[in-house]
Amino acid sequence: MNSLTTTCGDNQGFICPLLNALIPGQKDTWVPLVASLADLLLILLVAMLLRGIVHRVIDRIVRRAATHISPARTRIRSGRAKEAALLLTERRKQRAETLGSVLKHVATIVILGTAVLTVLERLAIPIAPLLTSVGILGVAVGFGAQELVKDFIAGMFMLLEDQYGVGDVVDLGSAVGTVEAVTLRITRLRDADGRVWYVRNGTITRVGNGSQGWSLAAIDVPVAYDSDVPAVREILKNVAKELWEDPEYHEKAIIEEPQVWGLEQISDAAVVFRLGAKTVPAQRDDVARELRIRVKEALDRESVSLAG
């Protein structure tokens, strides 16, 4: 009772005077107890209200960060640009939601933890030994969970720096594949054989991302050694131009006109030409396959033999 009645001591605040006015003549009986309970409930209520407000602010920030589009992106004209914008928006949304979840957890721990300590103090329960015990326990847990903390920190920086996102084809050193999920602790990949890899973020020391910005579709064309080099080069240039002018690829897949880079290799049996085209990352393989088909058809029409 003494710990509760301290609420109506020297520092009465506004609860005790209010209760004394509403319940005259009960100062030494119910008022201190009711005032103390009301004080504790008010602390918890304010903590929950503050937690709700902070969570709503974080949610609003996350929604704005996930859906914000710069003015330059409001005038998208081509299908290729639209696809890139959609991919960027999805990555931004995922990154914002993950960081928002972390911020909400941190806010909850700080606000409710402070409220609990304040309540314990009002109940005259010594919190210094409790804080010391929590500190010692935290150190022990920290030593035992170093790898987990390392994974979380690495995951935070990976999301902040936008190193990769869902749908990207990446090389993480220990695994290569398409990213299916990204969390603060692990990254889930699926490789070309269909295997799913779970890679801890703390173990990733390098990232090779084949899906950011643009990709390069390059093919080698080996022709017989005695082929007419200028003629073959002209054939390949025509193929590159036709592919660039094809609306199906020009609008959705190819960023720049394909180039014939010339002779890549020379041997006693063949000369090798190389073609290259900058593409939307997800379309690189499709463009390379289409280039091979068109090159084969063009060489067959001109009776140019491919070298073995």
C-alpha cells in the first residue's frame, strides 16, 4: 500500500486533486489506491497510443516510399521502360516494407520497454538490479547469437543499398540463381536446375547482379576461313539492323542497336565474328537466341558456311 500511496505524496500531479474533488472525505482510503491504479493505466494507455501513432507514421512513410515515382517516370512511352519501371517499383516496395517492419519492431520494443520500466518504478520495484540482469543476459545472448546479429546487419545494409531484389539473377559466390525472397536473415535463390538455395546474408562477401540496368547479349559466329570477311560482316550488320527495327524487340527488349564488333578469333579452320546487343536484363537470353536464329537464316540465304 505504501508504494501505491506515494502517488498522492508531494508531487500529486492532476489525478489526486481530481479524485479528491470527486470523492470528498476519502483521502486516506480509496483516493491513493485509485489514483495509483489510474496513473499506471494512463502510462500504459499513453504507451499503446504512442505505439499506434508511430506505427501509422511508419506505414505511411513505407507506402510513400513504395509508390513514389519521380516526374521523369510519369512520361514513360515504351513497353521496355514500363517493364523497367514496374520492376523498380516492386523492388522499392519490398525494400520499404522490410525496413518498415524492422522500424516498427524497434519502436514497439523501445516504447513498451520504457512504459514497463516506468510502471515498475511507480510500484516502487527497484529496476537497477533488473537492468543489470538484462544487460548481462543481453551480453550472453549477444555472444551466442553473433552470427544472427551479423546476418541481420548485413541484411539491413543489403536492403538499404539495393544490391539485389526479387527476380534478379545473381551470383552470391556460394550459389547462383534467381532471387525468390529476401529477408533480413537469409536470401532464397532458385538455380537453373530448380534447386532452392538458402544463403545467410552474413556469409555473402560479394554479389554479382546480372539484372540491374542492362545486360549484354553477345554471340560468336564462326564461319569458314576462306569466307569473304567484308561480305559476312555486311550480312551480320543487316541482321542486327533488322532485329533493332523489329517492334517486338525494339520496344520491349533491346536498349541499343546491336553492333557487329568484328573478328574475335582467327584459326586455321575458322574466323569468328562477334555480335552484341544491350538488352533489358530479363530479355538477354531471348535476344541472344533470336540473334542466332536470324544469323543462321541469313548465312544460309547467302550460302555462307559455318565452321565446326
